[in-house]
Amino acid sequence: KLVVLGSVNADHVLSVPRFPKPGETLVGSGYHIAYGGKGANQAVAAGRTGADIAFIACVGSDDIGARMREQFAADGIDTQAVMAIEGTTTGVAMIWVSADGENCIGISAGANAELTPARLQPHLPLIADADVLLMQLESPLSTVEAAAQTARIAGTKVILNPAPAQALPESLLRLVDVITPNETEAQALTGVVVDTEQDAQKAADVLHTYGISTVLITLGARGVWVSEQGKGELIPGFRVQALDTTAAGDTFNGALVTAELEGLPLRQAIRFAHAAAAISVTRSGAQPSIPVRSEVDAFLAA
Ligand code: ADP
């Protein structure tokens, strides 16, 4: 069984010809709301690919929070620990996408900031009973650390996707079994600028010093650098026509855990996760782009 702890955001997306200047109003197009948030994306990726998964998160006491909660259940997620917090709004990301594909994002944490250690407390048994706990960094750090502590004591494996990029206290890193940064996040954690494979191993070596046994540095289209006990190798991804890489990393993380829980060895689990993530980059949006199991199986069989 898997527990994901993390954020829920409604992404409000507007395409603009270019970014407006201060004081300027521009006419945009293609406005839509897509369900996102790193925690929710990873939970959905795990749910759609078939994991037995519960999600610990906070949404607001608003309509969109209620609708997202329903969608989580439809995606195969146990939502008993998805809390609707009275008087708050569901997390929001306001995203402008310019014609040349750049984006500009403002985030309101909203209910995500309410996932405090006190609110986590009643759900700690879920973590203690799970095989794997998967987290990111869009939730209060004190809560992430409290969850990791419970997991460590109970023998639940802790997988941390350290996104968005930031430095982390050693007290948290010491509780992590598997870490999955991208290049930017690896640099924020270790100070090593990750460009070449040698750099990736250097960053991994720093992370191993905290007792993290498995380091997976995702390298976008290149794949992932995997290091265990100071020995690393590149597991290449799949070649696809990328349309929108939003949630690629999230899909990778969620699908990776599904495969691990099914008992696949690490390299095969990574291959499964690469396939799911590759499908997601051929589609636009966060959760709308995440494939279901039959799609991943068909992709791998092709
Ligand atoms: P993040 O989205 O967190 O920045 P990455 O960009 O490193 O993470 O991508 C995570 C994973 O998504 C990669 O390891 C790979 O499996 C897949 N992926 C990302 N970009 C592409 C791409 N252009 N083509 C194929 N797979 C991709």
C-alpha cells in the first residue's frame, strides 16, 4: 500500500501572445482550469496506473475542492484523508503561457498551508501501515518531516520528490530512503551544478552521505541517473514528440511507486515510469495528461 502526502492546486491557464507589462491588459485565449498540484498529480499517476493508494492532503471548503476530491476517488484513490478545510480556498496556480511556450506562474497555497502536523496527526496510522510514503515540498516542511519520522519508525519506505527546488535540513534528509530530484532540485540540495553524468554522480554522492540509499536524478528527455551505494548509471527515457512537459516528473514518481509495489526491480520500475512520463509529455496539462495503466502497458508493448 502507498500513501502520498502533498499539495492540491487548481491550475488556471491562459494563453497570451506575450506577457503583459505592468499596468497593461492583454487579450488571451484558451482559458481553462486543469487539476494540478504536485501531490495530487503524483497520487493520480499512482492511482491511474493501478496502485493501492491513499492521499493525505487539504482542499478548501469550495466547489472546486469538492469536485477534485470526487475526481481523486474516480482515479482509484482512497480519499478518507483528503480534508476539506472550512473557510479556506483550494490551492491555486495562475499560469500564463506565452506564444513562444514560456510560462509565468503565481501560486496561492490556500488550503495546502493548512496541512499542519496537527492535522496530519489522526492520519499517522495510514503512514505506519503503508509500504511506501511518497512526498514533495509543496506542503509545510514540519509536516513532511513529521510524516517521514512516523514512516521511519514504522519501517515504511520514504520516497521524497524534492520539488519545488530548495535546500533541505539534514534532519529531513536523514529520514529519506529514495530521493528523486531533477537537475535544478539536485543543485539546490547539494550545490553541485548538474549537467553531465559525472555531475549527476557527484550530486548523488553528496545525497548518499545523508544515508539516502537510492538517488534518482531525472534528466528530462535524457532519462534518469540512478545511483545506489555510490555506483551510478543512466537509464534512458523514451523518445516522443513532446507537447507539454507539465507533470512529467510527477507522472514519473507516481508510476515508479506503482511498479515498485508490484515487485519490479528498480531498473524495470524506472522503465515503466519512463513510459508513463513519456506519454504525459505528449499531452497538455497536469492531471489531464497522466495516462491510465492500459495506455502504459500498450506503450511498453509497442
Ligand atoms: P521535472 O518535470 O520534474 O522537471 P524531468 O524534466 O527531469 O522532471 O522529467 C521527468 C521524467 O519525465 C524523465 O525522467 C522522463 O522519464 C520523462 N520526460 C521528461 N521530458 C521528456 C521528454 N521530452 N521526452 C520523453 N520523456 C520525458
